[in-house]
Amino acid sequence: MTPHSILAVTDFSPSGNNALSRAALLGAQHGATLRLGYLVYPGDAPPADAADRLAQHALQLSRRHGIRAYALSRLALTVEDVLAEVRSADLVVWGTAPVRSLRSFFSGKPIEQFLRSARRPVLVVRREAQHDYRSLIVAVDFTPASRALVEVSFALNSSAQVELFHAVSTANEGKLRYAEVSDHAIQAYRSACRRYAQDRLFWLTDSYDSRRNRVLSAVGHGDAARQTVVQQQNSGAELTVVGRHPSSRLSELFFESTANRILRFSSTDVLVVPHDYEPASGATAVKRLAIDSPAVCRVRAGAPEPPALPNPAAVLARRCQAGPCGQSSS
């Protein structure tokens, strides 16, 4: 779960500069390699000195934080160009200015397009990075992926205070009211849902005995995205962690994901973890070692075995010493 390779995407905006600073802090915290990429604003042309500015940022971050940082040689003109660099990254740190246009309404904003295709955790940076994350709020829905979501949160900073939050949906309460169920029965149903949520939250925290003094839990009622943002504002958490189910652009037009809505409502940093995410470090390390390792000749220990065939050099020497009839010249 620990990131060993980080890809930071910037457009040289204030949000992009914040993303580079946050990515450098994470790189120094985890000893990860940092790669910097540039994504042009949709419809614009990249500046002529974009590659030089990116390389300058990499050099400055390397010296300031003592990490390995370098700029990608190719500038990204589209989201697909960025996706080509994701395969060797464990974590993507995203920092681009908000896009508001009619085209983005139909095709989706760059970050939304990226989240649909990238099977990596994506950290969307909004605020200036001054220190490591000290408090996190994790929105859980009690699916099997919730445990992995908590593990990713702890891997980001093992000493941070983590609060698990679940919002109980009130959609079924509306159906009960429509069916003219009594208020007493609705209150009993809400209490049962709350007890179930508290039991499941305890199930998520039960495996973290050594960290239980830093793991909090809270239950809310209502829309999951809005209640998560409200809870984050009340607790003052510096990072919101949320999972994301696989989806398509068509489905998001009718049913916007909770992760996208939290990104829209929240003004703080948000880490979006796909439910089908894949860590890249293991496969990348094996491939890199296979390419970079020199050829090695293995030698068996012990006395050498006698050759199966006579040595050609020895045979030639004996022929030179022998006479015409094959006898020795002495």
C-alpha cells in the first residue's frame, strides 16, 4: 500500500504548484521516486518553455526535499497522454485549475475522465502543502473494498488521526412515509440502521488494535457526499478519502458518483481510491530488474569436472613432439 512511485500532474497554476509541493512531501515521507508531468488546459497550446519549467521544478524539489525527482520528456496534451504514464505509478497527485466550459459538461472534466480510466489512487490537491497530513476522514460504505480504503489511508501516514465516517441513506425513510408508516416505526427503523452502521464501523477498526487510540468513527444521516463534506468541515480533517466504483460517462450523466460530488463540494484535498485499483510497484520493479540486471554466469562450487572430450590443444602438442611414425623424437 505504500507508494514507491509518484506521478504529479500540473498545469503551472496555483493548484498545480500545490500539487507539486504535496507530491514532494509524500516522496520524502515514503522515499518514493517523483515524476513530474504537464497537462495543458483543454483547448490551449502549451507554453514554449513548458519542458524547461518542468525540469526546473524537478531540480528544485530534488534539492529541497532530498528526493529523486525528474520531469517527463513528453508534454501531455490530452488525458490519454497522462494515462500512458500511469502504469509505473503507485499514486497520482493531480493539480490543475478548474475547467468550466460547455465542452466539459458533455465530455467530462479532465479529472473526471482521468478517474474513469486510471486504476490508481488519485490525490486531488486543493490547498497549500505545509506539512504531512495529520488528520484524515475516510468515507466508507461497508463493501469489501472499505478495508482496503482504510489501509490506503494508514499507508499514506501511519501517525495521522483517522476518522471513519458513514452516512445512512434516508431514501428508504421516504418510501416508508409514502406508505403511511407511523413515525414511531420510522424512528425504530432509523435506530436500527444506526446500530448496524456502528457495528460495521467497529468491524473496520477492530483489526487496528495498536492504532485504535487514533481511529475515530461517526455516523450521519442523509446524502453521503454532502454529509461527508459537512463532517470534514466539523472535524477539520486535512484530507478526505473516498472510494470509487467503476463507471462510464453515460452512467455519470444520470447517476453522479459520490467521489465526483465530494470533489465538487469539497474545498480540501481529496484522495479517490478506485475499488479495482492495482498497485504498480511490484510489476514495475520486476520489469526494471529484468532489464537492468547484467548477465551473470553461475559457477558450481567444488573441484572442476574432467572434460568429456580430450583437450584439442594438448592433442596438437603431442603430435608436434611425435616422430613421423607417431614415436617420440627422443
